[in-house]
Amino acid sequence: MVPKSTQSRCPRPSPVDDGRPAVTSLTARRLTQLPPDRRPLPSVAPYDELLRLRRPGTTT
């Protein structure tokens, strides 16, 4: 963290517009170009069923 006294003496530099396109995150670029995911959401129901099954002779 920068002390406040340093912040007031060092203003933030203004962005430079040199005609080049802005840098885009690769993840954001991929997400905009991908088709929508039509797969069903995963379910935890099979794991819930495993939790309900008890071994004979065990108590909890």
C-alpha cells in the first residue's frame, strides 16, 4: 500500500492514445467467440445417494 503523502505527489499517468488497439484479455476474447454451452448443468444427486447408503454394522 502506498502512503497517502506519496499518492498526492505522484499523480496517475493518463492513458496514452497512440492509435494502437487496446489490449484485450485472452479469456474475454475466447468467451466472446465461443458458441453458447448447451450442456446440462452437473448434478450432485449421485453423490448424495452415496451418502445415504450405509454399510452394515456402522453407526454414526
